[in-house]
Amino acid sequence: MEPRISVVIPTYNEEDNISACLESLSKQTIPREEYELIVVDGGSADKTREFAEKYADRVFIQKSKRVGGARNDGAEAAKAKILATTDADCLIPEDWLETILAIFENNPDTVQLYGTVAPIEPGIKHKISLILANVFSGLGYYTHTLYYTLGCNTAFRAEAYHSIGGYKCIDAGDDLEIAQRMRKIGKVRLSTKIKVRFSMRRYVQFGTLKSLYIWLYIVIKGGNSAKYTYARQKYK
């Protein structure tokens, strides 16, 4: 039986998070045989791959560069007609895959679907930060100016994804850039029905304003910068 949906999770030194992420993905409301979990690892020096193999259908080391390349490698290995992507430090609600499939089935014009985020870590500061991020995402969507399609909570029709060449292999902003190409071939849809819990560890360690500044700086530079590194940062 071919899976109905394939989930791609890029990883790099995520032994502290990958088990919880994959465990949440293993408890979906659709039967386990209807979806596959693909972990694409960036050459971790810890036990990420060992832990991932307890849950995932496939675990392999990426051949392409950066997180966009890891997602592309996973998409190449995927068997389903629908692709979903998330991150190793996220927790996924039980109805995530069921909801994604239903939205695609009910909206044949949709080629890309994305949702909102909530913080894993407690605290009003984190809640406010992500409420503002979700409002920003909604404003961009409804004004047709910006599609804030975070790689931790997005999905595609596989045929459409492959037709545009997938993600660009850049250091930041790849999840914004891909939507601009996807919207040329079909509908890019935001749905608040799909939400993942997102780790705020980057903002806790490096500071919210600094993290946002670095991300924006790299995006303005075209996705790469010799001055700053956004991906593969080391966390305490």
C-alpha cells in the first residue's frame, strides 16, 4: 500500500528533540500505514539518526546543501502524492495529517498549504511573540503580499513541488521564496486548522530581536550571508 502523505523532517544534532517529534507524528488519527516518516540528517555527530530509526520509515544523510536541500532530498525519496514538512524540534497535533489531507481533497486548486505556530516553552512572552507572528502571517496572506510558509508546518502536492524544483538551497528565507514560485502554478493556502508547537530555543538563547535581525539580514542578502549564520546554530 502506497502512503497517502509523506512527512519530511530535516535534522542536525537533534538527539534531544527528535524522539518527541517523531513520537507525536506516530500518534496521528489516520492509520500508520497511510503515511511515511522520512528523516534527512545533515551528518549529526550525536545519536539523532539512532533515535530517529526507532520511529521513521527512512533515515538517511542528506546529499544537498542546507535545510532546503534536506527537504528536497526527502521529497525525492517520498512515495506519496502529498508532501508535508516539519522540524525536529516541533510537536505535532494528532489530527495534523488528517486535516492536511482533507484540505487538499476539498480544494483541488491548492498546491501548497501552510498553518500557524504555538510555543512549546511556557511563558507569556513566547505566546505573544508567536501570536504576533501568526497575525503577520495572516496579514501577508490576505493582502497577497507575503506567504509566511514556515517549513515546520507546510505541505505540498508532490507533483507541483517537483515541477518548480522544490526549495532553494539557501541559509534563510527558503520557505518564503518557494511560495512565490508555487503561487504561479496554483493556490497557496493558509489554514488556522493546522498548527504545530514550535520551539523558541533560538530566541531564548540568542534573543528575539537579534534572531529576527539576523534572519531578515540574510533574507535581504538573497538567502546567504558571509557575516551571519542562521541555520545549524549550536544550542546550549
